[in-house]
Amino acid sequence: MYARGIPRPTLERLPRYLRALRRHEDAGEVFISSSRLGAEAGIEEFQVRKDLTHVEVTGRPSKGYPVGDLIAALRKLLGLTGQRDAIVVGAGRLGVALSQYPGFANYGFKIVGLFDSDPGKVGSVIGGLRVMPVDSMLEYLSHEGIAMAIITVPAEDAQGVADQLLEGGIKGIWNFAPVALDVPPDVYVRNEDLAIGLASLSYHVSRHRDR
Amino acid sequence: MYARGIPRPTLERLPRYLRALRRHEDAGEVFISSSRLGAEAGIEEFQVRKDLTHVEVTGRPSKGYPVGDLIAALRKLLGLTGQRDAIVVGAGRLGVALSQYPGFANYGFKIVGLFDSDPGKVGSVIGGLRVMPVDSMLEYLSHEGIAMAIITVPAEDAQGVADQLLEGGIKGIWNFAPVALDVPPDVYVRNEDLAIGLASLSYHVSRHRDR
């Protein structure tokens, strides 16, 4: 039912198409050309055409892609018709920012639980979420049937947290801790190191300066 | 002086090698094999070998890569020998989390200024940084010679902020606002949509469930 083997860079661009398409749908437009979609998503037209070969929707000559069909296909492809609840483990600044991040709702994602091991944080309410103790996480997960978790704890605690998440049935982990996690092959881990963002800026700025 | 045209996925893995190599250097080790480097960085060995073809350091048979040379080459490649100060515009939860993010220091990056347009935030001190008014940003940049900026303002304010950043000499923008920015070709923009992280988890979790 879900397409297999979409390259990661393509996968990362699909939500940008989805966002641009939703604006078009809201504006009452029925078709969109690849050049216009590219312009609004900030992606080159040739890349748009290439990316959309992974989507089972065909553009029509002189009209473009049907907006509604393309939105439905992208949602299915991105798994946005399925599991959309997630928890955050680690109520530090980053964990709190992520648990409150308004952009998640645009895709129907919801952070439903926030956990921390610090007794000073447990019980406090941050942006509508009460911080729960990590000790209670396994029980929580066994009741809620959640498949996705975000880890923002320090590196030394991350594997222990991951082990508990796996026991609780989590199948996808977004890992912000700067450490590689050991998980079984059926669990997907997305490692995020925010310093890479600045490193890529630094790389491009340096190249520019040396030209 | 800087290598050209490194694929973005490779570029994103280089800091992970750098982190693993620093641990080895700290432990007093002089050589590292590609299999060990891969294991510690959480990357397949074939990928390590492929990625390191972009680095002008050659491994030695039965010994591996010289750790010190590899660190120096990666630092140069990532621009970590150059510009490392950046500012954050937008003192919301995400902007504050980024301005405090401890992982930046691992690469020598430093957030030196935090700006916001909200008079209720301006002047307050958050984690050692005093929030400065966006109105003063241009003057600040003209004195400091900073090349990198992070935008975490709402979508409708992002282009206005970007225009001021460009006027202030910024050459690299890390854009967390959900909107495509219009900038000249010599300016590098890295668009970040955190929802993509959850979308990729959702995609993989859905695939797994349907198998």
C-alpha cells in the first residue's frame, strides 16, 4: 500500500509540496503546473517532476497535476493517514520546544506525552502537557498504543530510554541525543544533530568567501 | 581550498565522523579502521569508505585512517576553520532552544546574538544572552561581521527578517519558518521543517505495520 524505497532527499521534499498544494486547495484551485508548484515550494522544476514520479498521480498536458489527487497521494505516501501521535522524552529546552512546535499540527501530528526523569520537572504543566516521570512511560505506552517517540535526553541516558521505548512498542524514534542507538532492524531511527545545520551553513559560507 | 560538490547526504554524515574521531583522539588513538569508524558513527562501512573519498586523506592497509589528519581534513571541509558565530532571530521556544543548544559548541559554533521584535521579550536575559530588538539588528551586524543567521520567526515575518539579514551581510540562513525565502544566488538558505522528522517516522512506521 505504501511505496517502497523512496530516496530520503525526495522524502524530505514531499511535505514542502504538500504545504504548497494545501494553499492552492484553500484558494480553490483544481490544477497546478510543476513550474508553479516548484516556485511555491522553493524547489527547481526538474526536481519537482523527478520527485513526483514516486507519486501515482499523473499530470495532464497544459493543465498540470490535479491538486486534490496529489494531496491524497502525498498524504498516503507520507503515512499521514495513519499513526500520528508521538511522545517526547526529555523536558529540556529542546524537548519543550518540540512538544510545542506549531508546525506539527499542519500535518496532523500531535505530541500527546512529555516525559522527564527530573523530579523537579515532573508534574509541572508546560504548554498544556503535564510532565510525566520516565518511570511511568512503559505503562503509559502499553495503554496508549503509540508508535513514535522523540528523544531529547543527554547522550548517556539515550540508550536506556530507547530500550524502554522499544519495550513499550515504539517503532520509530527521532533521536536528538548525540549518540548512535542500538535497536532491532524493524525499528526506524532518525538521528538528528542540529549542529549539522550550522555546519552546512559554515561550509557554504566558507566556499563563497574563498571564491 | 574547499572541496566542491559534495552530495548533501554525505555532508550531513561528516559531522558524525568528526564526533567519533574526536573521541578516538581523546582516547589517544592514532589510527582508525573504516569498520570501527562506521560502528561508532552508526553508519555502514561501505558508506564510510564512499563518503571518505571526498576527503583528501588516504587510509593505510591494516592500520586504517590517520585520526589527526582525518579530523583536520573534515574540519576544513566543513568550514569549521572559518566563520563560526551566528545569530538567532526569533526568541520563541524554538529560537531559545537553538540559542542554548549545547551541541553547537562541540563544533566550535557560537550563538552570539538573539533578536526579537516583541517589546515584552527585548531586554530580558535568556541563558546568558540578552534579547535585542530586531530594529537594532542591522547596526549590530555591520559592527560584528557575522555571516550566519537562524530564522525562527513566524512565516509572515520571515522574508522581512531575511531582507534585513542580507543587508547586514549575512551569507548563510538556516530557515525554520515554513516559507520559501527569496534571496540572491550567492546566499545559501537551508530550509528546515521539523514536521519532516515526524513525517519520515510516520512513513517508516506505516510501512512496517503494513508488511
